[in-house]
Amino acid sequence: MARGLRTVRLASAAAAQSGAGAHRKSRRLKKAEHSSLPPNPYKGNRGITRAWHALKYSLSGFRIAIREESAFRQELTLAAILVPIGLFVPVAPVEHAVLVGVVLLVLIVELANSGIEAAVDRISLERHELSKRAKDLGSAAVTVALVNCVLAWGFVLGPHLRGWFGF
């Protein structure tokens, strides 16, 4: 009986090995099928060239946001005031990170909202319920980021302000 069990184990081990080999061969065939696809003309850059182009596109996006989006300009002005305050106010290092981070989050969400609005306007300028929904949701995200910023600054600086001004 023990010998029969051993034979079954050896047979199943051999089947497993041949199955693994077949699996590897199958993966190689699938990979070869994918490589026969035409290359994406927008994904041609690799390494440092890709990073350089990404940086150029990002700077272009900043220029467009500053030139075309009044809400972004207002929030950028607010960030120019709040970030130095957040860096130099005498609080713990983690509180510096929170104060600066929530201001940067507002800018990030505003950029995303501007992208959503531009994409919706690109599709169609006519009024549509889904277009309105997309724009309203983007606006709501900016509002949540702004409220988050106000609350974080209040929670971090509130106790310090009471101590500094004695109220």
C-alpha cells in the first residue's frame, strides 16, 4: 500500500511539474501576442526622457491654470500667504506638515476640478444633467478640501492662539 501511495505522489508531482512548464509556455505565448500589438505613439518615451516630458507637461498645466482659472489664482495667492506661515509658526514638525499639506491639497483638488471642467466643456458646451453633475461634484471636492484646510488650521493653531493671546 505504501508503495502505491508513493507512485501516486510521484505521478502527481510529475503532472504538477509538466503543468507548471505548460503554464510558463502559455505565458510566453501570451506575452508574444501582446508584443505584436502596434506600439502606442503616446508611450514611446522611457526613463529620464519620460520624466522630462512629464515635467514640461506639468509646468504647462500650471501656466494654463494660472492664466485661465481665477479660482486657482485665488487659492494660489492664499497658499503663498499660508505656506510660509505654516512653515515658520512655532509648532511641532508634524503640525508644520499638516498646515502645509492641507493648503497643497486645496491646490491639488482645484487642479483636478479644473481638469474635469475642461474635459466636460471639450465634450460639449450644451447643458446636460451629467455635465452639471460632474462639475458640481468637482466643485464639492474643492469645498471639502477648503473646509478641511480651515479645520486643520483651526485645530492646530487654535490652542496656540489661545495661549498666545490669553483667551
